[in-house]
Amino acid sequence: MSDALIVNSYNVAGMLMFRDYMVKMNSVIILGYGGYVPRYRVRAEEIARVWGEEQTGLPVEEKAVASLDEDTITMAVEAARIALKRAGIPPSRIGAVHVGTESKPYAVKPCGTIVAEAIGATPKVTAADFEFACKAGTEALQFISSLVEAGRIDYGLAIGSDTAQGRPRDALEYTAASGAAAFIIGRDKDKGVAEIEAWTSYVTDTPDFWRREYERYPRHTARFTGDPAYFHHIVNSVKALLDDEGYNFNDIDYVIFHQPNVRFPFVAAKLLGVDIEKVKPGMVAGTIGNTYAACSLLGLVKVLDQAKPGQRILLASFGSGAGSDSYIIRVLDGVELKRELAPTLEKFIERKTYIDYITYAKNRRKIIM
């Protein structure tokens, strides 16, 4: 379906279904944030070359590839350490570690416990793993934020991290990438980077993407990928949040959508009537691919690396199966000082070594050499 037809179908129908489920947060503060992207890159045209496919009009330019000694947990630890540097708190103060991912190294063993110990958190910590495809990271952020707001913990760590899988020669192979994003949440507004003002979720049982037990690679129904999956959930989630709380896009300076490719976020912007200039600063998929549970959160990391105090950010994730979490985040004065305490995301994006398809396939264990 063309962009114009998608937009027109939403405008003509005018029958968007909303969940009456919006949460107004009370002093939930992002104290530190961090993103990590592996060094290795494989160009999309290299993947196309190997399979004898057209090398123009590809969904991304290149994607990040985890090395042989990297996985979801090691990347989560790297992002968490960066977030801790910016937060300026000892890891022993962390009361919860939640990791969103769909590429756990262990089928039965949590990532959260390993991350907690690796960063030096006390054993008196709640640790959990979340899985909701590409929105598992924002799901972890919801639960950490709720624990902080309820006063159950002083500080929590929410992470989205994935080494995304794509079957050889499948369309997903061009975009499925590796990366991690982490956020320290607390209540110290005077030490904050940004404040989470509100969030909402919108979910339906849409079978657009899945992986059954014992299967190595996920499957997808390509005709469901855009609409009714991605666009339906993003649009409804964002509209519900804005309408219920009285925001409009004039109140928003940056808009971050989940980025399965470089096209979908701009189509979503058209559907919602968003100025695409507000979307561009948070785009990362073109140069690192779709990092799944880390994807929209890495867009948030990139925006926090450049946003000014007082500006507002709208973040909307998407997870197949299917659902979307939307957030309103206001940037605080502490951002300008704290962003200088650790490497920006751009430094990781620019730090890259190109590899050929064979090396990529070996790193992702598609072949054993």
C-alpha cells in the first residue's frame, strides 16, 4: 500500500479505537541514560549482493552487528554503565533491574540478574526480563517508572537490548541489528535529565510477527507489517495520549517512533500530521538498523544528546503481536551537564568497522567456521 493510500484510509475512516488507559506520572525522573552500538557494520547492499537481489531502494543503509564476544547481556551492561555515569549514583542504590529483549542468551535464565551483578548492584534487588518484541524496552521502562513512583524503590534501571535475528535471505535480514539503551529512573528532579510526564499503551492480538519454541528465526506476515500492525498501533497510542492529557504537537519538539526501517516513521508522521523535521533528529535505523527492543530507546538517547531544557519529546515504541507504548518526556536543566559525563550515542555510531557477509554470518552464528 502506498503512503498516500495509507494516509487516506485513516483520514476517510476516521474511526480510530482508543484504550481509556493513560497514566499521568508524578515526579518520575530520568537521572541517567546511555546507548551502546557494536563496532561492526554490514552494508545492506552487501547482503543484497550475496543473494543476487536489487541493490537500490533498500530499507536501511547499513546495520550494526554484534561481535562473537557480544550478546544482549554484554551490550546491556555497557549501556547501563554509561547511564550510571550520567546518573551519578552508586550502583548499590539500584533497587530494580529490568531488561526488555527478545534475544536472550539463555532460554531459562534471566538477563536482569547478570546485569545487576555485573554493574555492582546489591543482591537486594528485583530483577526481571520483559518480552514484547520491539517494545520490550519501553515496557521495562513502564514497570521501573511505576516502582519508583509507588515508592517501592529509590532508583531503578530499565534496559532495552537485542541482537535481533533475521533468517538468511528474508527481508528482516537487511534490518535486524544489535544495540542497547539504558535509563536510570528516580525522583530527584534537581538532578534530572528529563521528566516522564505521562504514558499510555495500546495493544491488540495482531499476528504480524512471531517465533515458536525451538525455531531459530522469527516468521512474519508481510502484508500485516505496516497496517494493521505498525501504523494502527502507533497512531492509536499517540492519539490517545495526546487527546487524554490535552497535549498537541505544538507542545512537542521531538518525535521518536519505532524504526523498523527508515520509511515507516515518516509515514506515521504523515498519518498524525507531524512535521517530519521533528522526527529526523531521533532517526538511527538508517545507519545502525532495527535494534528491536533498543530501537526507539536509542532514538531517545540520540535526542537527549542534543535537546535543550524545557523541550518536550514524544516517544512511541512498537512491538509486534502487537502494541505501542507512548510517552511524553520533558527535558530538564541537568541534561546539558550530564550529557558531557559519558560518550554520546553518535560516537558509537561513528565508530565502525565494515565486514563482509561471511564475517557477519559467522558473528551472528548463521554459519560455524
